[in-house]
Amino acid sequence: MSWSIKLFDVGGTAVRVHLTFFLLLAWIAAIHWTHGGAPEAIDGVLFIVALFVCVVLHEFGHVFAARRYGIATSDVTLLPIGGVASLERMPEKPGQEIVVALAGPAVNVVIALALMFLLGAQFDLSQMAQLEQAQTSLIGRIAAANVMLCVFNLIPAFPMDGGRVLRAVLAIGMGYTRATRVAASIGQGLAVALGFLGLMGNPLLVLVAVFIFLAASGEAGYVQARDYTRGYLASHAMITAYQALNPASTADDAAALLLRTTQQEFPVVDGAGALRGVVTRENLITALQEKGGAAPVLDFMARDVPTVPENACLDNVFELLRRGSQRIVGVVDRQQRLVGYITSENLAELVMIQSSRSARAERAAAA
């Protein structure tokens, strides 16, 4: 995620903090300073830092649960509105998704119980409304905050944890894709309600509502798009009419092809037909500015471009493009010769075509 800095790694998962998180700390410090000076400001910042440590532990509950099902997580990022674990995917089996979704809130329950019983935190329901008051014990406020985190995350507003549980339950009877659409619609409705509540004096709640609304829409679109690619092979969607460069080509050669064609990327193919790399419009322009037209493409092309066989399932290519840093996947034959390539753009075109066909079929069935 851009505008974030890496703090440390845990088992192959990077923990990052978004720069806007420090704005939250400054805002909290300023508010508490006006109420009680430096002691309250320090207390307020310590509480937020402790709270976000609990948020990180919550996210790693998801991470470790997902790892049981072979699902990796590249990073966990702290934002002012909470934490985001970048799981490469969610399990589609309802039981597994429920386990992964509930693992996060379960961590908050364990933390709250540990603070209340093992560390002797004096906790009662009144502390739920006193999280910003320095007069209340810090440990008690953290315990109360974990209870609130658990309850809040279990609200059935997809794609929050409760919404994912809802999607998993719905998927048992109506299928994964339709369940996602229904859960996303419910989540967006609840996000609108949260937004109205936030307008009454809680701007952070408005940000959470906007995040939920957009995330629900994005998740539903992603699941629908992936569903449209199922049943197809890489050979069905690959671009086969293209101009390629060779390892001896220069930036000027690539620029000439850029002007003559509508391509935005040019495979670099050696004499054996193997893909060596890709020259994109962006790195070509940068090379022309910094190295000049005589620069060999080998000096500035994108390397380590992923490749798949012609009979690879297209939904797997979809995931590869979504997760990878490259926007192109090469398609090779049995001799590892390049026979085509797939980009995010032409895959999106396939999704649009399939979406139009599906919409027409639904209208015909309704008629």
C-alpha cells in the first residue's frame, strides 16, 4: 500500500503503518492536551498505540487462521480507521471463511479476558463510554476497547468480519457469487446508516462508513469478475496479434513501435521464442529521458514477468494479475515459447463481454 512504511515482519507478513496514522496520533494528542495538558496528551497517545497493538493482533488472528488453509498474507497495514490484512484470497468454503473471519474477533476476546482476569483490570460496562478519559485505568480502557472491537467487527456489514460470516452462511444456500452480492448490498446499507450516525458528531465513523461502502462494492465486483473468468483457459483471453522486441532492440526501436501500434507494452523475445521481459510505455518514457534512445531494452525492461501455459485456468491468471506487481502475464507453449500474453486491460474486456452476455441472458429469462 502506498504512503506506508514497513515496521517489521512476522512469519513472512510485513507489518506496515500508513503515514496518516501519525496524523491520528497528533489529533488525539492535541485534543487531550486542551483538556489536561501534557499528562493527558501522553495518556491519550499511549492508549491509541496500545489499542492499535490489539488491532495488529486481531489482524494476525485472520493471518494465522488463513495460513491453515494455505492462504498467504503479504502485509498488515495500520490505518487511522483500523487494520487491513492483505490476504491473497478468502477461502470459498463457507466453514473455512467463518473460521478465518471469526479468528480476529476471537483474539480481542482473549485479550479482554486476559486483561480483566490475569492482569487484574477493573472492568465494568461503564468503561465502554469512558475510553477517552485519562482518569479511568489504562488497562481497563484497553479491555473495554477490545470488547468494542469484537462487537463492532461482528456487525454484519460486509466486508467486515461479521459480513464475511454472513456471506459464508448465505453461500451455503445460494452460491458464493450471489451470496457476495447480497452481503455487499447489506453491508452498503449498514454503511449508509453508520455514515448518518457519524454525521451527528463522529467524523471517524463517517470514514469507516465510506471505507465499508467502497470495500463492499470492490469485493463484490472482484468476486463477480473472477466468476466470469471461470471455465476459460489462458488461450481464450490472450493477445496473439502483437509486435515484439528482441534483446538487441533499443529504446528508439520501442518508441517507433509505440507510435505505429496501439500497444502499451512490448514483449522482449529472444531467438528461441522465450520471453525475456516486457517494455512498458512508462519505463520506455523514463528510459528515453534518463538514458537516451540508444539504450538497450535489456537495461530498462521489466524482468521476472510471470508466465503460464496455454491451458492454465483463466481465473488463476486473474488472481496472478491482481496480486502481482506486473500488469502482464505471458502465455507459453510446451517448449516455453511465447504464444501470447494477457494484460489486466484485456482481461477486464473479457469480463465486460461476459457481464453483458449474462445481463442479456437474465433479461431473456425474466421475460
